[in-house]
Amino acid sequence: MNNKYIPLAATIFVFMALFGFGSAQFDSFFSMRVFTNLFTDNAFLAITAIGMTFVILSGGIDLSVGSMIACVGVATAVLIEHYQLHPLVVFPIILICATLFGSFMGFLIEKYDLPPFIVTLAGMFFLRGLSFVISIESIPITHSFYDSIADFYIPLPGNGSLTVSTLILLTVLAGAVYIAHYTRIGRNIYAVGGNEQSAALLGVPVGRTKLFVYSANSFLAALAGIVFTFYTFSGYSLAAMGLELDAIASVVIGGTLLSGGVGYVVGTIFGVLIQGVIQTIISFDGTLNSWWTKIFIGLLLFIFISLQRLISSGLLLKWWPSDKKPLVN
Amino acid sequence: MSDVEILAVTGLSKSFPGVKALNDVSLSLREGEVHALMGGNGAGKSTLIKCLTGFYSSDSGKVFLAGKDISSLKPDQIQTCGISTVHQEVNLIPTLSVAENIFLGRQPKIRGRIDWKTMNSKARAVLARLNLDIDVTQMLSSYSIAIQQMVAIARGVDMSARVLILDEPTSSLDLKEVEQLFSVMRRLTAEGTAIVFVTHFLDQVYAISNRISVLRNGHYIGTYEKADLPQNALISKMLGKTISDKTDSSTKKQSQDQDEKEVYLTASGIGKSGYIEPIDLKVHQGEVIGLAGLLGSGRSEIAKLLFGVVQPDTGRLYVQGTEQLFSSPRKAIQQGLAFCPEDRKKEGLIGELSVKENIILALQAKRGWYRALTGVQQEKIAKDFIKSLKIVTSDLNKPVKELSGGNQQKVVLARWLASAPSFLILDEPTRGVDIGAHQEIVRIIKGLSKQGLAIMVIASELEEVVDISDRVIVLKDRKQIKELSGDEISEANVLSSIAEGAL
Amino acid sequence: MITDSISVPREDRLSAIRTSKLFWPLAALALLLSFNLITDPSFFAIEYKNGVFFGSLIDILNRAAPVALLALGMTLVIATGGIDLSVGSIMAIAGATSAWLISHEVVNSLWLILAISLGVSLLAGLWNGLLVTALGIQPIIATLILMVAGRGIAQLITNGQVLTFSHEGFEMIGGGAFLGLPLSISIVICSYALALLLLRKTALGLFIESIGSNPIASHYTGIRSNLVKFSVYGVCGVAAGLAGLILTSDIQGADANNVGLWSELDAILAVVIGGTALTGGRFSLSTTLVGVVILQTLTTTILTHGLPVQYTLIVKSAVVIIVMLLMSAEFRHQMKSLFQRGQRSE
């Protein structure tokens, strides 16, 4: 097997093992309903994590996504409820503003060579502060459009359902996979994350690539924020606290190298699903407590990061029988 | 090789503040030839390459590619015109697949999306031209440096195959890999590509090249047919010295009785494959050993091996009779070794720290963290060395990066002397140092050896090695080829040993 | 040596900035305080009641204490070229441990409680150190693991509840007073003094700066980089634990979910505002402390001026970006050329 697929394979294996474990433990676990609910309940996290995958692939990080989700929620709620705008008018406005915000962060990072960690940390503070300024109270969204969204779903056999959130997620996923693997900008992101200097020497527009990555990530975080309001029917400034950590964890568990350059969007989805399955198992169990999720995810993080170290240091190559040793005539 | 000129350089000059890096250099390259570009340190090879590839704009002179003036074009334009460069360090993306590395930024597309199938098959075809059959979908980093080097060449060849510049491509390759590279080069030249080959390995020059051009101190010395230029002639042209057959009379020192001096360090058959061939070495107390050889002959490698920076995979090392294994510099330092590395900025100085802190650092590290030198002690040590080594600094507490090159070098020297070593290794102690400081450093080295310190000096300047050393070990192509002592030590003898490459 | 003579003026200026390392943070603080002096003189009022001082300034120092402790540890970690994201979680673990020890009446001696809680924090810090040194994992990633898992562990200890307790001795840490000032201020001063003593009287400070400034050369000089880094993460863990104990003692309960939430970010900010570069090397504990006080003064100023508390975060983010831009070479260059162009056109 190609060495670069090992982490991805490991992630999928862990997901299946956990799902299998849940199915063996609990009667009604193994069902289409549980499986599709994983998507519905975690759609916002998955969409954010996809954006985060690009950021991390490019060798950066973005801490502002959790605050972005809260801020988008509050802003959407205020625009719909207080300003009586139709949601379909509100969404584009929000998405454009968010994208501009992301471009500004990307600009600071790229132009002034500021550490992404600090710039997006400031972005995180700013957006959280902005949500507080807009409203401290939770604002319920009562627009009829939201009801029709909640009522719409495509039924699947076995009590499963594809909700609007799931459909948006699947569209984003398809788009992300396409960009990552079938466009030059996508490959340039991998190249920049793999080795920025070499990429520049090979003619990759490094600055533009980074700008794209941060803009796209903020766009996706804002989209996740909108999907989040479908889920909660409200905007709340304290929402999605610490979500950036969950997103980063999903990306790493999904097999993406935190140092950039290696990873798959699909892996990230499985990283999100793993977190979802753990939560589902805990809720099925009833006696286990929610903090086990954090501990277990911490453990998975440790295992996956160590695995990555082993692979990148070449230690694993010695143990892994490679059927395709370099051949030279 | 045909007689058709593909690339012509005329009267190229390039100055940097304080240095005339290239002075009226001309060069002519023919289709299908391997043209070796030779020169020592600071000869201007890399400046010339950067001018050819558009990374520098020259002050005067022109570059013609197939009759077309390309002097003012930008790097990417020059590349599309047909000049590709492969650097010593592989400038590719290790985390992308081989095929992607070859086609990054110009991937074949089908209906607007990247066509992986075509890309992979094209990549295979390009590599097949270089006799390379590897899985192009694997990550580049999963292959050896040699293969990565070939991939870089493949990218260059596929983009434009008229002139290929190989800048020290073989420095990290083993013999077999070099042979592969050569067969690729032969194939390319057969197809009409002209190759500029920069290397420090003389034998490789004679194995592959058709013609040889020599640069020295930014001046063009000449271009010669390989057959007309024996090795010793090439060396003397590179160094600007003639090799006489006789041992020259200016030699110096009577052969001191090394046997009377106590052996401090013995290395027997110590080496590392792909790094340096096994060497044998005895270092006596109070003796200066010089390592002579051209750039890339393995001088610094020996120093790093002895000092525990790089671990040998064969051979034994004895310090004062006991066998030692230096797994890190720290272990070596505890046994009394000290090492002033060649790359002062990267490996020597702690730029942000003060002159004083830099001087006491090794001593402090030797003492351990809890036995700190007091402020008064630190100041005294620093002042003593500033005085004895004549370090020019306005202030003990000035960050060391603000000092001039010569003074920085003396600070690193002071650091090691403060640690009271028994064996001092100096790699290019006078590099980038002005004349005054140069003589000063040579005087210090001689003084130290009189005090009984064992010293190893590595220097590109033959004069310097010959002047300082009691014994000279001559290296070539990462092999120890000769040991000269006493009367035998002379520039001429060193040069002729290199030229002969004697066993 | 022409190159040298060209670079002299610039180097001179750099060294001038370096020698005045405390100048800029202090100037910023003075500016903030004088703003308060003009707009609200009562800001500086200090009352003496029941043997204890009260006032905005005292309040600032008291509130800044936990972050100050974190920032002291963080400065050392950043100076080695690393970062520690897990300090907030370590705070939670230490708080939870102490609360558990007291509420389950495992031990009653204050010193034993402190020793065990700080011991646990030390282990947590060393775990980070182990990942960074032995496994060679990037610090930001290595400490992310404990950042995520640490809160879970803390919740495991408290069983997911806010574990309240009463312990006369332990309550003194966050609520007690010493010489009329909150005890937490004394704890910070003692820790600072201890750190200074350790750094100045041993060679640790020198080694830390050396490793952060040039790891390769430090290795060649025989410094045990890994050992130093390992210990520094341990120290950072203990400092975080102490901060966690102060907060836990203050509210007389361990809130594993919220104690020290985002404190790691405040601590990193304070270090950056204090002028220690995120890339490592030269550091100063004093300027870090000034950075902490600036951040807290900013928050308190916003509050006392009747601005809603929610503006704090926005102001903070603006401050961070401005400070980072001022430190960016490219930005300085742009400003300089802008300035010069302005001059030329006159």
C-alpha cells in the first residue's frame, strides 16, 4: 500500500471499529438513522473542519472559526428578526462579509509575515467580542423559512434521512475534494504546506494561495454558522465555544499532518464522524459522562500524532513491508 | 557533441557592495556537451549561474541563447526559453507525488480539471527518458536523495531541454547513484542538450565532461578541452599556483619528533558511508594537523565526525588511550574537544546573545547549569579573551551579531579557549576575516600549539595550511589520500598529491 | 568591511530598541493609566478598610495574578522557541485535584494539598516536555493534546460538577491578604523573585536564550537542549497549577469546564506584548508582567468607563494586531518608506 494512505486508512478503521463497538453494545445502534444523524448533528463541525483542513494543509492554523460561527449566528438572527430581512437575502451578505474578514486575516499573515496563530487568535477575540456587542442574549429565529428547512428531508431506507444540513455538507465535501485534487489552486495549497520556499521557486503563487485559504476557511466557517442556526433555531454569542479545537482535532485525527502538505478532506470527515460516534455511544450508554469524549479524543490525538511522527521520521518504513521499493534500471 | 554554439556569455560583470563577484567573464557552450565549471571558493560559479538564470541582473555583459539576447529576462522567462537549473539541495516538494513535482503549476487538464492519468503517464515517460522506472504516484520523500535529484532533473528537462545547469548534483550521491546520473547526462547530451556541470569532484569532471572552464576570484581563466588539461594543470589554474615537481625550498620546520609527543586522539578506520571514507588519524599534543583538499573533499566531514555531530558507522575512536563513542558534541566536549565550525552564523554564534555570553557559553555548558559563573567571573573571562585575542567591540554586552566577521570568529575561538580544551578543531578559522585579523588568528593558533594544545586546522587556503601545520592530511573526493609531515609539507606537494590522487 | 559599515546605523537603532526593552510596554501602560487619570481620577483611589487595601489598582493586580503566573511560565517556554497551549487545562486539573482532595477529605494539611496538586501539574507539564523532546513533536501540536484532554481529565476528577468545598487554609490562597494586599499578589511576586533567582544564579536563563536563539549552535556548544526544554515545560506546568489553585480557592470550588478557559491565549498575548518574540531567544519576565498588567488594565478601564464588557475582546484584538504589526519588519519598512516619501514631497 502507498505509505501516504496509512493515516487515512487508520482513521477509517477507527471509525468502523467504534461504530462496530456501538452496534455490538446497543440494540438499535446499527441503523441508518444513527448513521445519518451523525451527519445531521455534526454538519456544522464538519463544514468548519473541511475549511480547517485547507488551512492546515497550507501549513497554517485558524483559531477564529468557533467565534465566527457564534458571530454569524447572532448576526443572522438579528438581521432576520430585528431587520425583517429574508434569510435568503441575509445569507449572501453574511458569507461575503465573512470571506472579506478571512481575506483580511490572510493579508496580515501573508503581507506582514505575522504568525497565523496570533492573527487568527486576534480574529477569534474580535469576532467573539463582536457577537457580544450585537447581542448578549440568545435570539430565537422564528422565520417560516427555517421551519420549512427543518421539515425538508430526503428519506432513506432504514429510517435514515438526508436533512438540509447534511445536503449542504455533502455539497461542500464534493466541492472541497474537487478543489483539493482536481484544481491547480488545490495542489498549490499542498505544495505551499509541503515546502513554502521550494513552492515559491517552482513558481507557485504562495501569497495568493494563502489568501485563498484563509478567505475560503472564513467562508466555510460562516456557512457552518448558518447551518448551526438551522440546528438551534437561534443565534447565541456564547455558542460554539472551543469549536476550533474540535475542528483541529478532527483534521489531525483525519490524518492531515499538522505541519502541512499531507492529508485528505475525506479523512477530516471521518475525524468528525469519530467524534460524533463517541458522543453517540456515550449518550446510548447513559452511564458514561460527556468528559470521556474529551479524554478519548485527546488519546486519539496522541495516537495519531505519534503515528505521523513515526511515518515522517521514516521509522515506520522499516516495519512496513513496501512492495514497491524504488527501482532503477 | 556538435560545434553549434547554444549559449554564449560575453563580458559578464557583477559587483556586490565591496566585492567584484564576476569580472568580465565569457563562456561558450556547445550543443550536446558536458561543460564542467570549476573554481574554488568565491570563484564566482554560483554568481555566474544566478546571472545565467536571471536571478541576478548583471552589471555589464550579455547572455545569448541560440543567438537571442536573454540578458534582461526574468527567471521564469529564461526557463521557458530553455535553461533549467537543478540545485545541490533538491528544491521540490517532498510531500507531493513524484508526478506532481514534475508537473506542478503546469498540470495537464481535461475539461477544466487536473488529468491525473495523463499526468502520471507523462511523468513515467519523462522519467523513462532518464532510465528511471519508479512509481510516480508515491510521495517524493519516500525516495532517496539520488532519485529526488533525478526527478528534479526530469522536471528541468521536461520544461526545457536546451541547456541544463547541474549545480553540485552529486554531492550527496554514492558511487552507484553518480553512475546513474552520468548515464542520464550522456543520454541527454546525445539528444543535443548542453549541460553545465558544477562539482568539486575532480574525478567526476574527467569522467563525464567534454570541456572545462575555470573561474578564479571572479575572473574567467579559460576553457579547455578535457584532453588538453591534466588534473594538476586544472588544480593549478583553480588555485592560481603552479605545481613544480620538486619540493620547494621555502619549507620550513624541521621534522619534529612527533613520537616524543603524547598521542591525544586516535581514530582508526572511522567513517560513514556516503559521508566520508574511513580514515586513520593520530593527533599528538602540541601538534597542529592540517586538513588539505579542495572544497567538498571531506574536510568538514572529518571534523564533524570527530566532534560527535555526525556518528560514524564504522571505525573506532580513542582519546588518551580509552575508546570513546561521541553520541553528541556534549560527549566530545567533556573529553576535551572543541570545534569552531565553518558556518559561523548557523553553527557557531548565538547571534542575539552578547559577546560576553557567547564567550563563556561553552565553559558554562561544561560546568552544568547549577554551577553558574558569577557576573564578575564572566566579565573577567570575557575581558581576558577580548584582550588576548584583540577582539574589537565597544561593549561586552553588545549582541555578537553586530560585530564584524573577524571579531565574530575570534569570539567563537574565545568561547572554546575559555573551555580549556585539549584538542581544538578549527574549520576555516580565517574565512571572511580581514587581513589583520587573519594574521592575528594564525599567530594565536601557533601560540596555542606551543602551549601543548592539539589542534586541527581546516582551510581552503593552502598557504595557510602549509604555514601552520606540523602534519598535513590530504583529502580528495572524500578519501584520505596522503599524509605529509616535516619537510614534505609544501604547497607543491599538497597540490601534486591531490592531482595524483595517490593511493 | 564595507558591509559592516553599511549596516551600522540600523544595528545601532536595533540595539537602542533592545536596551529599552522595558520602555515601550511601560510607556503603553503609562498612557493607559494617564487616560484613566484624566477621565476618571477615582480610578487611582485606594481605601484602607479592616486592614486591607481596596481600589481599582489593587483590583487590577489581584485579577491579573493568575494570568501573570501563566505568563511567567509561558515566557520561558516561548523563549526556548516553544509554546504551551495546555496551561488552561492544567489550571483546571490542579483546581480539580485540590477540590477533590478537600471535599473527599483525603488529606487535610494545606501543604500536602498544595504539594499533591502542584505535583500533578508538574507531571502534566513534564508530559508536554516529553512529547516535545523525546518524540520531537512540534510544541503547538504536542500541547494541543493536553489542551483537549486536560479538561476532560479535570471533569473526570470533579465528576462533571462544580466541586465546592470549604477549607480555611486553602481559601486563603485566593481570598487571603498579606500586608494589606491580596495574597495572590504576593504569590506572583514570590514566584517572579524565585524565577529571577533561579535564572540569574544558575545558567538556566543563559541556556534558555541560547537554545531559543540558535538551537544548532547551542547543541554544538554542549548545552543539553532537551533537558532544558523538558524542565521548562515542567516549570510552566507548575506555574499553571498554582494559577489554577488561586482561582479555585477564590471561588471555593473547582469548575473544571470554565476555570482558566482561554487563559493560555491571554498568557501568550501578554508575552508577545511584553516584547518576547514567538520565535524564541531573548526574553524578559519583567516586560511579560508589564504585558499582563496592560491587558488587565485595559479590561478594567473598559469596565470602569461604563463601556459594556463585550468591547474588551474587540479592543484586545486590535491591540494584538497593532503590537504584532509594529514588530513586523515589513510593516516598519512600509511605514519608513511612507514617511520618507512624505518628506521628499515636501
